[in-house]
Amino acid sequence: MARKFGFTLSYPIPVADLHAALTGEELWRDRFAGAPTATLDLSHPGGPGTARIEMTETIRQDKIPGIVRKVLKSELVVTRIDNWQALTGTTAAGTFEGTSSAISSEMKGTYELRPTADGSEIVVSGSVKVKVPLVGGAIEPLAEQLQRRVADGERKFIVKWFEEHAEV
């Protein structure tokens, strides 16, 4: 059975600006610059204001929890695909899905970008399922924590990126 999760990421950035960055190329190129084990494929299948971002990364052994290392049969490569729709008024919808090699797992869910009094927020709702006998249920909370850490790391990167790209 899949484990459900949800959390909200706050940004001091207006919705339209954040959406333009999330569906543009510059932010993602900068995000993955200097990541030697990561790949990025960005396209706009729904036209302007939309994006499909496919990211893969080979996870270093020292970053993998012990319980996960015990069940790995090979190198762990994580793939995530984000899809963002065009901005509709002051909101935008998105989806994400994630898989990994060496361990049978699936993560999927939705994003909702919406305005706040101080900028914007992304509401993340999803589920994770790890299909490993006996330990899958123990690994699912770790996968959820990883998703939260990655999302918060991206939030911090995006806020800093906007600060560095602000017009003086």
C-alpha cells in the first residue's frame, strides 16, 4: 500500500515570476550546473508557459540510508519528472513522478502553485510505494523524507537564484 504525504513550500516570489522560472530553462540549467552525476531534459510539450522537466541523478553511496543499501543490487539512480501547466489566473497545476533503479519504487503526486500575502507557495501532495518484501514499509518514510529534503533544497536554491538575478 502506498504511503501518502503532503507539505507546503513558501516563496517570497510572486506567482507569475516563480512560474516563469519553473517553466523556463535558465533556472534549471543553473540548478544542475556542477552536478556531475545528474542529467536534465527540459521540454515544453504543452507550448509556452508549460514545462516537462526530467531529472536523473546517481546517488552517492554515503548518501543512501543503511537499510536501503542492504537491498540494493546495483547503483541507485533516481529519476524525477515534473510537469507544469500554464498559469491560469494566479494559479498553476503540476504533477511529479519519480522512480529509481536498483529498487522497485514509485512516487507520484501533484503541485499547486498559488499566491500568498508574502509571495507564493507550492502545495505538494503525493504518495510513495516501495515494492521490496519485508522492508518496503520501512523505506517508504525515508523516501518521503528525501522528497521533502529535495523540495526544500530546491526552494532554497530558487529563492537564492531570484536574489542573485534581481535587477539592481
